[in-house]
Amino acid sequence: MAIDEFYIDYQKIADALKFYESCGYQPKSVPWLVDPEAGDATCPPNVEKFDTIRGRLPASGENSYIHLMRHKELEPGRYVCCTPCYRVEPIVDEIRKYYFLKVELIDTLNFDYELLLNDAYNFLNSYLPCKIVDFEDGTKDIVTTVGEIELGSYGVRDIELFGKWAYGTGIAEPRTSYAIAKHHR
């Protein structure tokens, strides 16, 4: 399969949602358009935003959760959602895309990003060998052992306007499918 033929594997998305629900995450319907404050909360200041007349397209499901927190529509807990993600990438290639689909995990109760990380590691490692990379700022990534392709990021945020939460990637498509194909070459 040529790299430009990669598509979103909806079965992987469905499997991820089912897996995380079995781990105790509550499935949550979240908005696919968010207010600018929710979109700006995790976005670097000089990055182009995708604004529409009805709201901003989220950079990740985390922005959708923030939107719900901002409007006091999210009770403390551990949640899983699936959203499209829109990014302005300086380089668009087989890994970086302007848009993709992602399962996002959040913990607004215990802020336990290590639990999110371990659950995601167990799920992603079932597809291909992965490892965890630690960063000086306390965040962590899951990367493939072959090619070190980043499959997800994990950490805790504490933003005065919105509160505190742990976040993490459950799966991102088509990135995971690309990493699997590259691993099997």
C-alpha cells in the first residue's frame, strides 16, 4: 500500500473505544466544534486556527473536553471520546496530517496520567512493539520501537480557567496504521 493510500481504519477506532470502555473509561459524546477559549487552551499562540461561523474545529478531543469543562458540562471522571482533529502542520507527510481521527482519554477525577499511559501502552503495544519516552517537563510519549514514530502523548494540565486534568491519546488514525505498515516492511 502506498503511503498516500493510507486511510482511517475505523475498526481500530472501534476496537480502541471498546478496549478503553472495558478499562473503566466512560464513553462521552463531545462537541466537534468548540469555542475559541477551549481551542486556545492547549494551542501555541502563533498557530493558525480553524475557525468557522459556528465555532472552532478542535486540534484534539482534549479541546472538546475543555469546552465541556468550561460550560460545566463534564462531571469529574475518566472519559473516552473520538473526534476529528485539525492541525496546521509545517510539514505534511505520512505521519503529520492536517486532519485525522483520534480517540482521546481524560481523567478529571484523579488526574492519573500514568493510568491513561499504561492503558494506552497495553492497547497500542497489542498492534506493534512500543516504548515509553520521558520528557523533562514530566510528560511522556508512546513511540514505536521501530522508527520511533510517536503514537500518543500523555500528561497533566492545570489551567486556572478550566481546572486540572490528565490527558492522553488512545489511538490516532491513520498514524497507527502507517506505523504498523512500516513495522511490517
